[in-house]
Amino acid sequence: MATTPAEARASADRLGGKVVVKAQVHAGGRGKAGGVKLAQTAAEAEAHAKAILGMTIKGLTVHKVLIAPAAEIASESYVGIIVDRASQRPVVMVSPAGGIDIEAVAGQTPEKIHRLAIDPRYGLLPHQALTLGFALYEDVKQARAAADIMQKLYVAVYAVGASLAEINPLVTTPDGTVQALDAKIAIDDNELERRPDIAALRDPTAEAPEEVAAREAGLTFIKLDGTVGCCVNGAGLAMATMDLVKYYGGEPANFLDIGGSSNPQKVVDALRIITADPSVRSILFNIFGGITRCDDVANGIVQATQQFPLTVPLVIRLTGTNEALAIHILTQAGFSALTDMDEAVKQAVAKARAEGRAA
Amino acid sequence: MSVFVDQETRLLVQGITGRDGSFHTRQMIGYGTKVVAGVTPGKGGQVFDGVVPVFDTVADAVRETRANASVIYVPAAVAASAIFEAADAGIALIVCITEGIVTRVLPYLHEHGARLVGPNCPGLISPSKSKVGIIPGNICRPGRIGVVSRSGTLTYEIVHQLSTHGLGQSTCIGIGGDPLIGTSFIHCLSAFQADSETDAVVMIGEIGGTDEQQAAEFVQTGMTKPVVGFIAGQTAPPGRRMGHAGAIISGSSGTAAEKMAAFSRAGISVMKRPADVVPLLQERL
């Protein structure tokens, strides 16, 4: 792994000069984006690293490159394991048409992808793996080698609770050896909470800083391109709120779910994150109190405004548990609150537009 | 009648002495749910709030109290184990509020003839009869509309709209936002179709997966009662997980537009926003 062109050159030297330089970001399609380059010499590896480090792939900046020995490739295949929603089972997928364009293969020639649903109680059985191996290679030795890799991958998926794992490409070299050249594994956030050892591998530099800050504060936040900042309890209501902003002619600046059992501090953290975005022109609170208590949210809003200035207008809608108390707290602090979602969204959109003109 | 839970539901609470379990047990008892037992290993013999006997195992609780449904509030790390235990003890309806991947649990439940609602769901409520889970009882009114949803607070928003406009509910079911869930839209739609106390159904979906498309096919071929539908996440970007583990658009599949089109084709009235639910239902009733 290298973080500078000089480190890349040193690694390439150690590996004998002929290497592959690969961008390390949490996204697929790196090859297509120009993030994977073959170098014949250490000097060329340095030049490639210089070009790749700092480039942006699917919105993520490349901070690290992997320097790997270049393999002579005779064929490229794909092996993936996903948890399939329709069959409610893990599904192993293999394709002899591996390499960078597996998404295109899935779209254009789905018959080149072989799928097998696995009974999770027994796992991937040896004969099933071998059958999939023969879908990739005619040679029995290669089929067995691929089957062995698939079974190991399946065990790994279960051991870490992954929702997806893939080897792409699985290659054969000119001497017939089967080799996994690159791999990707996806582990759901819920699973990470259970596995601190794996969560520790998380690389925060590969993610948007405000999303990292939100996660550390126990919030779910996704930055979008609009001007209406949204602070909502519950993921479904948060999405519906964004949709309603759009419905009334605005653009949401973010998805933000403060979660179920909110305490005032979460609201303070949420406002800090939303207000840090310079494109936000108004902030909309949409709270339906169930487990979330409206008074907790109201107290959080008041505390936040005591800690840092709000430079954009705030529109607050809250209804449900302790609604009257919340409205009292907000009124005392000079805010007004609405109880209707549509009315609140309309006002937030109008205020964002007015602020946008003033700015 | 109502769907899945009613006055005959004899509820067991797994994790009754925990922070969430104890809070919601009081809420459920306050609503009128027959909470007959609790389970917390090591606390067998205690009596929760002086009214609910606590047992060490689900098997003990079932033997002593004839519990026929269970609600699970245990931490995520032991949620799958709690589901297995309930199924082994012969519980027919298991409602898992805790979130978690249940790949290995589902075939087991199928063999034991148990229904799982969830995981990662708010549970269900048959207004004025029984509440199992965390849906606030005060926003519901008894009536003849069935509600089924992948979401929590968005469901409350829509139920609130119904209740304030005089449209009560037969049963409201939150099936959960995870990619793998025990009870699908289709199971619920089928139960509502068969329920003599349900006149129409509100279905609340979101981006990710194809459950809503399959549900739409079922509505077209297997339902005579009117269905009104909503999909959250019209503005969600592809490839990002919108809070719920299941709410993610992968590639071009699982988008809100695709699901809304499937709804329209199947004769489901499509809500553009939550407030549309009342006028659309009134048109169809």
C-alpha cells in the first residue's frame, strides 16, 4: 500500500518493477475510471501513482494505492456471493466473462452468469462449488481450484456477516494456475456494530467527512446537492420529507435520520452538521414523535442555538409524543412550530428560495 | 376479526427486563394487550411490575402461560438466537423489533410453521384490540383500513392522516426495513384480502429490492379490495443506503419510479405524498 508516488516506486522496485497500481476506494468501476494502471518499470509505477493519488472516483478521493505484482493473464472470470432478497438466501454467481465489465455482462448477456441459491444451513456444498467451477473451466484441476476458492469465500462471507463479496477477476495464468487477483467485500453498518474488530478496519478518509462525523454522533446522514437541510426522525419519513421538498419545488440538501430514541445532544450534533454545509439556505425539522419525544428535539434546537449561531431560517414541524411541551419550549425561546408536514415543507422551500435570492 | 393479532393474542416479551423491553411492555399493557409472560435468562421467578411472570426460557413461559405470540426486544447480537428459541417453543407469531440479518433463521421458521414479522420493524397493532411492538397506540383508531409498511415513523405519519380524517384501521403492520424479512407485503395483502373487517389497504414501500413490484402483481391477480400505495425515496441517490439496510438503489433497479409504475399498472392508486392517502382512499371506497 502506498500513499505517495515515492512509496509506490519503492514498492514497485521491491516487486521487480512490473506491477499494477490500483486506487483504493470504496467503489466499484475503478478500472473504468482510470484508477487501475499497469506499469512496466518502477519509474512508470511512480508516474501512475502520481496520477491516481488525489483523483476522484464516484465522488471519493483516492488517498491510497495498492502496488501488486503484475500477473500474466490468460483468462478472466467473476465469482460473487450476495444475499439475495427474492430467494431470501445467499446466492453464488459466477461468470467466465470476468474483468472490468461484469455489470455490462449482467445487463446484456445474463446467460453468461451462472447463479446458485445456497441453503444457509448447509453452506456451499463441495459438489455445488465444483459444478460452478466447471461453469468457468473445462479443465478439472482449474475447476477444483476455483471451487476451493468459492468455498473459502463462502466461509469468509458468513464469518464476517458480509452482504456481498466478489472476486473479480479470478484469472488463469499462462501456466494454468487459477488466482484471485482482486476482491471486494461489503459489510452492512448493522453488522459492523456487532463486529468492532472489523469496524476498526474502516477507513474514514475514504468517506465524506460530514458523514463520518454524523456516524460518530449516532446519526445517519447523506449529503445531497440541494439547499433545504432536513432533520427527520426515521429513515422512511426522512426519505418522504426529501421527496416532499422536491414535490414543492425545492431540492433537499441531505438525508438525515436522528433515529428513534433521540436525546437533545443528537439534535445539536445534527444541526452542527447541517449548518456546516454552505449551500444550505433553510433547515426543516420534521419530527413524528413516537419513541422520539418532541420535547427532546425542542430542547436540542434551543441548546444548539445557544452554542452556535443559526444563519439560515429554521422551519420546525413536530407532532406526537409531548408535542404541547415541545411547542411551549420553542415558543419560549422565540421559535414557532407547525404540526402539518406539507405546510412546513412549503415554508422551508419558500425560505430557501428567498435566502438564495438574498445571497 | 383483524390480521395476525387480536384480543386472543397471548403475548410473551423476550427481553422484558431490558431498557426498551420494559418501557414498551408497559405501553402494551396500558393499551390492553394481554402480556402473559416475559423471558430474561437468569431472572426466572421474578414478576415484572407485579403483574407479568418472568421465565428463564421461552419453553418454560409457553408451558406455564400458553403464550401464542412473542415480541423480541433483545440486543442485536442475540436476536437470531431469540427467534430460534421462540420457534422451538412452538410460538406461532414472532415479532422482532431488533434489527439483524436473518438468513439462517428463515428456513428454520418455515419448517416450524412460525410467522416472523420483522426484523427491524415497529411491530403491529389492531386498534383497541392488541398492540405488539412499538407503534404508538394513541395515533390509531379502530376501523376498516389495513396498513402495511416497510417503515416506522412514515407509517405513523400516514396512520395519523387516516385517523384524523375518520378512517380507522383494522390492523397496521410494520414489516421492517431490512433486505431479508419474515413477513412480506404479499403475506399481509393476502391476509387483508381474507379479513372480513378490512375494506381497503394502504401499502407503504420504499426504494430497494423488488418486493413492491411482486406485491403489485399479487394485487392485480389476487385482490379485489382497493389498494393505495406510496413509495418513499423518489429523491434518493443510487448506491447509497438510506438508513434502512434494505433501502438502497442498486444499479438502475429498486428505484421509486420503477415501483410507482408497477403500482399504477396493477391498479393501485399511487400517492405522490403522504397527504394524498385520504382523498385517494375516499375515491376508491
